[in-house]
Amino acid sequence: MILLVHDDREYLREPGTELQTDLGVLEIPEEVEPGDVLTTHLDEEFRVRRLRGPDLFHHFQRTGAPMLPRDVGLVVGETGVAAGDRVLDAGTGTGVLAGYLGRLGVEVITYERDPEFAEVARENMALAGVDDRVEVRSGDVLEGLDSHSGFDAVTLDTEDAPSVVERVPETLADGGFLAVYSPFVEATRDVVEAARERLSNVRAIETIQRELDVDTRGTRPSTGPVGHSGYLVFARNV
Ligand SMILES: C[S@@+](CC[C@H](N)C(=O)[O-])C[C@H]1O[C@@H](n2cnc3c(N)ncnc32)[C@H](O)[C@@H]1O
């Protein structure tokens, strides 16, 4: 799949198909390359773009509320996961976190208890080109935990994360990291308490991002809504 971009419009299409919009009919050649410029029969231009991480966030089919790219950035920065590392993830949901990790070269096993969501996530991993290293398993991560050990990181985005954390030390390699995303502060507290009993370096943070308004009069923080997304707990198996 490729992206066809005209100003702030984007369309996801397969090479060899046709795009019909109010800007005209666009024939997409089989041999299309990123960077090509294609012209509709009304002489409107579309630039061809390969999908990258933020494009996948916008164009993945959505099921569970996806993690925002800024929270993905924190998970990657705080755990240091890198190419060749192994990550156990749950729940897959839309697969944004799993897809980003796969694009970094991380080997991911991700659990999704809703079979229909799992199927959509598999299609999303194929769209991201990471289906060879992100394995989406249908099922409850709690039931799958016994068969796993030695992971470099465990990443959780599920309501039952505190129960999963109780069993994380057996799943993590020595020095491996736990990262838990929660939308609510109550769940965050439960995760912190479960992690403190079993892991070290336990930290909880809230993620807030403030935009800057930049215009001809000057630059200042936006007066728009505060960009709160959620809470993240990090801990380490030492
Ligand atoms: C908020 S979404 C996860 C979004 C994901 N982190 C992403 O970046 O797209 C939560 C998902 O977890 C799944 N889930 C909840 N508890 C689970 C469990 N115990 N095992 C596996 N999946 C679970 C839900 O079905 C839901 O799809």
C-alpha cells in the first residue's frame, strides 16, 4: 500500500488501482515509487508516499484506543528496546505500539483477547510490513504468561495490568523493563503497588504535551486544551 498526498488530504491505495475524488480520476501504476508525482485527469497532482510510523497511526484500522505516538516514544526511550530485543505486549488493540516496535526491529509477541480485534491487528501489522516479527496471538495474556520467559521488556495496556504485573518477574530477563500504560490514575496506583513488591526502579509519570502557537506576533504556549494522554509506569527486573 502507498499513500497519495494532496495538500492535507491523504488516501491509502494499492498500486495498480484507481483513485476517484473531486480532484479527478487518478490511475495508479503498478510500478509506482515513493516520491513520484501522479496527475489526475483534471491536472491535480498527488505525491506518492511510503507509510511511516505516524502514517500508520492515522491509517491503521482502529479497534482498541491506540497509544499515541508520544507515549510510544516514552516507552521506547525509557525501556531502550532496540532491534533484536524481544518484547511481550498486551493487549494488542489497534496494534500501534506493537507496529512501532516491529518497525524498530524488535521481535514482538502480542496478546489480544478479542479474536476480531486480533484479526484486524494482524492486517495492520501486514500494512506496516512487520508481520514477520510481530506475532499477534488471540487470547488472554494471563493465560499465555506461563509459556514465556526471558523478555527484554513487557508492555501492557490492559485494565487487568495489576494482575499481570504480579507475574511479570518470571517473564522478564534480568534487567528487563516493564512499561504499563493506563488511562486512569486509580489503575496506575494499583500497578505501582504491584510493581513495588516485585520489581525495582518503579516510577509513575503522567504524559502531557503542550503545543506552541507560532505566528507573526510571537510564539507562546497554546491556550488550547492541555494535551494529557495518560499515565505510564516503568519498572525494572533487577
Ligand atoms: C487500549 S487497547 C490497546 C491499544 C494498543 N496498546 C495500541 O497501541 O494500539 C486495549 C486492548 O487490550 C485488550 N485486552 C484487555 N485485557 C486483555 C488481556 N488480559 N489479554 C489480552 N488482551 C486484553 C482489549 O481487548 C483491547 O483491545
